[in-house]
Amino acid sequence: MTRVEVPSALPVLSVIVPFIFATLVAIVGERAPRVRNGLALAATLVTFPMLAWMLPGVLAEGKTYVWTVEVMLTLRFAVLPLGVAVGSMASLLWIFTMIYSFGYMAHEHAHTRYYTCLTGVLGATMGILTAGDLLTFFVFYEILSILVYPLVVHEESEAAMAAGKTYLVFLLVGEALVLGGIVFVSGLTGAPLMLTPGGLVGDSGIAIGLLGLVSVPFIAGYGVKGAIMPEHVWLPGAMIAPTPISAVLHAVAVVKVGVYGIIVYLYMILGQATARAAGIGSVLPWIAAVTIIVSSLIAIKQDDIKRRLAYSTIGNLGYIILGAALLSVWGLKGSVLHIFLHSFMKIVLFFCAGIIITRGNRRFFSQCGGLAKEMPVTAACFTVGALGMIGLPPVAGWISKWVLLQGTFTSGQYVFAAVILFSAFLNMGYYLPPVLQFYFGKPSEERPVASEAKRTLEAPLSMLAPTAVLAIASVVFGVWPLGPYWVADAVARAIY
């Protein structure tokens, strides 16, 4: 399909609008909490329709909505297939995250800082996903890292500050690597690094060996946010952040833009043929496979609820990178599809974790015996998310894992099919025991004693409703996956 550029302010508006609302949230502050919270929610409700409106034009009609902003730098915005698909999903899930935050943050401190940064992070994420070149991508990539930091250290405890320091060190090193790669490749090509479906530098005359070498800082740099082992260290520590932020980190924004960056580099800067010739398809799948297996083995040993979910995320990011690194259309399709479906299932699990921790006063799975009697809806939603992460029908996870398996078969990479299947058994090892404990386990004697209300009531509707709706959506996508599958197929064929 021939792509046609269509001038439109929508790409830049989807970035600017959240920042405008973030500024208003900060101005209103504690003087009018309801107005402040309403403004934060309004930012998500305005942003999502803009991305959703552009989705059919980009995927079905071959349009690329473009806009250029001249400030100190020339920022080029271009809504391309992968960006609009991920952006639509992310902005939709942000609505649920914001609603969930209203209940979760009710008894927390620093509300204005929290909602200001969370709304600003939405704008930075949209900036990354609508970037038309790597320089614009990098500008918002850096803004995202800065705005997430106050959310990671929200508790202001010694542990939170230590986690924030680790986060900053890893993320800044990763960004330095990416910037070095951008400068080097721009110098070689003598032109801006425009995101080009099918690849930009394949016909540039640059030696394949040199492109393979310069790919190292790009993949390593984006791999920090993408939590490729051993660059994953910052992510489990960042779980000290409020649970809605953990959900944003894992399901919607930070780690997903890391793997998004890797896919963009492989398919829209190098192009799959050049990436294969440079040897990336021989190395990166093995790194992803090691990440999948090792993170799953570590997850089995974690009793802390959020840390187990964190290592699960690392493994699932490995699936996404593995699919992309196969450099096949089926592998890429599975990778894109897993970005979508993992986001829905993982955000359900983190929302459940927040309810269990705040309402049930439990932080460890070993304290969760008989939880289903006290929190039946939460336990049911967690069960849905867990089954999906394992890859068991009828929850959506089986669809993307099946497509990833197809990618390994069509590429002749059968060893990676074995990795995916083996990891599914490991996933059972750390997801099924908590589920069985919820329904059949005895209450632990070490269980913290909560108030009577917390022991007998579910979470408030603002927390429970988003969790239940997304759990239902995860089942619907598992039974009727045509919508997500069509999007993933269209994206893969457009940028392959």
C-alpha cells in the first residue's frame, strides 16, 4: 500500500493537550481536588479519541498524518501504523488507570504532584508514539524518563529514593547510548533519521558490518527501558511506586516504548533485510530467549506480589522482542499483537495487586490464603489475568503466543518455539499456585490483621470497575480476537 502524507494538527495536539491539562492540574492543585482530578481524567478522555480517529485512516487507507513544529529544534510528528496502534491502546488504558487512581490515591499524599506527572507522562508517551524521526522520538523519550522519576519515588522513603536513583542511572545510560547511535548514523547518512516503513538506510551505501556495529548502542539503549536482561535491574526496584504507576510502567508506557524503540529501529530505520544481513536476527533472538527463561525462573521464587509481576513483565517483553527479532512478518505480527494483549492482561493483574495490598493489607502471596472469600471479584479478575499470561484459553494471551509460535515455525527457528512452550510451563509455576491459594488455601497465620472493613469488603467502585471491565475485555479478545488481530496484521504488513 502506497502511503500518502496528510497534513494534520492532530498528531501534535495529541501530545500538547495532555501537557496543557497537566499544567492546569498543577495550577488548580489542592485548592479544588475534584476539579484537579477531573482535569486529569479529561486529558485522557480528549487524547484517546484523537488517536482512535486516526487509526482507520492510517491502517486501512494508507494515510500518514504529519505536522512539523519549529522551536529550538525541528520536531516532526508523523502518525505511522505502529505508533497509532500502540498509541490508541495506551491512551485507552490511561483512562482506566486514571479512574483507578482516584480510589487508590484517596489516602495517599502529594496528589497534585502525582496527577500532574501522570498526565504529563501521557503527553510524553504520545510524543514518542507520534514521532516522525529519531530526534523527535529521543526528545520525548527523555521527557518521559524525567516525568516518571517523581512517580517512582512517590513514597519518599529511603527505599523509594534508592529505587529512583537506580532508575535514573540505568535510564540515563540507556538514553546516552541511543543519542550516540543517532548522532553516528545521522553523520553516516547526512540526513535526518525519518521513521520509514520498510527501512531508511538499506540503500544508503553504508557497509553492513558498520550498521551491525552501530546497532549495538540502539538496541542496548532501548533495551534498558525494554528490560532486556541484564539491563532489567531497575524495573523490580521501581515496584515501590504506587500500584497505578506500576501498571503504567509495565502495561502502558515505559517498558512498552522501550520495545517499541527496538521495533522502530529494526523495521523503520534498518529494514528487515538490512537487519538480517547485519546479523541482528542471529543474536537478538537468543538474548530475548534468555530473558524469557531466566526472568520466569526468578519469578517463581518471588513471594512479593508486585516483584513477581515485575519479573513476569520482563519475560513478556522478551516475547515481544523475540517476535520482532525473528525478522519475519508472522514474528512481527505476534510481537505487535502481544504488545496489545499483554497490556490488557498485565494491567488487570497490577490493579488486582493494588487492591490486595491496600484493601486486604497483604503484600505477599503467602499471606493470600482464602482471599477469594473476602475479595471474590478481585480474585476472579486476578485469575483471568493469570490464565491469560500463561496462555490458556479463553483469555487473550493464547492468541498472541500462538501467532508468535507461527513466527518461529515460518522462520524455521524451532528452538524458539520450544522456548515459548517451556516458558508457558514456567508461567504456570508462578501463576497457578496463587490462584489455587486464593480459592483453596487456608488464611496464613502471618497474615497482617486489617480493619474489619478491609477484611470483608471489596475495593471501592473506582478501583474495582476498571479492573473488572479490563478483565472482561481480556476474555472477549480471547474468544473474539479479530479486532486486535486485524490491527496487528495491518501494522506488520505496513512496516515489514
